[in-house]
Amino acid sequence: MQDGMRDRDGSGRPRNARPRDAYGRPLPHGASGIPTMPDDLGMRPSEALREAQRLLDADRPFHAHEVLEAAWKDAPEPERELWRGLAQVAVGVTHMRRGNARGARALLSRAADRLEPYGADPPHSIDVQGVVQRARALVDTPEDGPVDLRLTQN
């Protein structure tokens, strides 16, 4: 890649080819980082939830967000805001882990608001009420270390 030129995919869309740390912060070009999710990631909802949970459990909320964002983009219209809310929870946790308490509170609050309508009849065994309660608790009392967050009721 030349100076000032951005890496682009085959259709000309920009990609971020810079390596990232565990919390998604860009590292210098050539540094060794944590692999990110492919731009064309496609998983069934159960697979996306399993992978996002694995990443959250490994204290990699940024990468969990990427998985949930891909599910959001692939979701049928009635579920899009659910997946968007789950992705925002992971981004909120990412901001918390980066030390950005203000950004974390804003994202976690928005995510909880977005998820609440799905609480009565959550698809895919998602523990919507539990995720909303956890997000709101983190808004009130941010945590310094890894965050225990369960996406599903299983």
C-alpha cells in the first residue's frame, strides 16, 4: 500500500488493513495484531451467537462486535434492530475496556433501549432481558476488567 492510499477490496470499497489489538485499536502497519473477522463473514444466527460468546468470554469484545455486526447486516428485517443492539452492547464493552466510560455508557444505553422490544419473544434463545439488565448495570457501574455477559439463555 502506498502512502496516503487506502487498501480497497475488489469492488473498490475501503478496507482497513491495519492490524488491531484485542480491543480493536489500530496498530502500526507491519505490527503483529489480533486477526479481525473477514468482511464477508456469513454465519447462521446460532453460529454467530456461539462465536460472539466465545470472543466475549476471551475478552475480545471488539471482535464479538464484528461477528454480531455481520449477523445484523444479514438478518431479516424483523430482527435487524435486535442484532444491531447486540453489536452495540459489544461495542459498548469495547469502549469500556479501552477506558472510554462516556462512550461506553452512551452505547450500552442505546443498545438496551434498542433490545427491550425483543424481550417478550426473543428469537434464537437470546437472553434479551438478561443482556438488557447487564447493559444497564454496566452503565451504572462500569467495570475495569473483563465483562461477564451471556448472550443466550443456554
